[in-house]
Amino acid sequence: MNVWGLHAGKHGDADTLFFGGNWIALGWPQIPDLSSFILEPERLKLMIGRYYDETKTETSRQPRGQLYHFIIDLKVDDIVVFSNSFSDHRLHYARVMGKYYYSQEMEPRYPHRRKVKWVLLSIPRSEFSKSALRLGVDRPQSFFLIKDEAAREEYLSKIRHLL
């Protein structure tokens, strides 16, 4: 089981949407539904690349990688740690329950979605080591795999009894 980090919404606007709808999402609404590319990862990369000139900047490469990981690499039963330091400085855990889908219902700014079950809400950031935060949820990307084994284990230790 992998552990992923997620940031969404510049001002905490995704919190209510995610918790109320039992889903997580990435933005980039200018990129259409990518469901038909799930079984064709190389075509998926090309499709996302059509919307971003990846030769310009690091920032322009982020949507391709993040959407790719969200659609292809994020698996059912993986854990997502949602951090929104803009609103409550707490971490929230979700277990992935479904495959990628596209919907503009409720909030068109976040159309690339996955169904989740919220496992644990509102753990204060102060309960985590600075190292786990730095190597995990404090990364600047919107969506990312928490690769550091010690950080990953620290995140899982808070919810292992609930799994």
C-alpha cells in the first residue's frame, strides 16, 4: 500500500467538497476526461502533454506527472494524506475506494476525481516530526507519492489500527 500526499485549493476551498462528497480531486479543468486512456499510459501522457508545453518550465511539467500518478499509479486501498495548511493546519486520511473518473458536478474546478473513504480526520500537524512533514505533506506539488520510508511509516502509524 502506498501513501500519497495531496494539497488542493488555494484557500481551503477543497476541504468541504472533499469531505462532503467522499472524493478527492485534482484541478486542471482545461484537461478533458481521461478515462479512455487508463489502459494506455503512453497515450495518456501524450494527451495531457497537449495541454501543457512541457519544454517551458518545471511548473508546466507538474500537471502531466501529477495527473498521470493520480490516474495510473494511485490504487484502490492506497492511503492519501490530505493537508490543507491554509485552513486548519491538520492532516486528514483517506483510503482510495475507486478508480479515476471525471465529473464537473458540484465543483467544475476539480474534475479529475477518485472516490475515497475518510478514515481519520483532523490530526494536528504538531503530532508529526519535522522530518515527516518535510519529506511528506510539506512538498510543494499538489499530488505526490511519499517515498521516504520513515516518513511513510510515521504517517501509517497514526491509522494502522483503523485499517
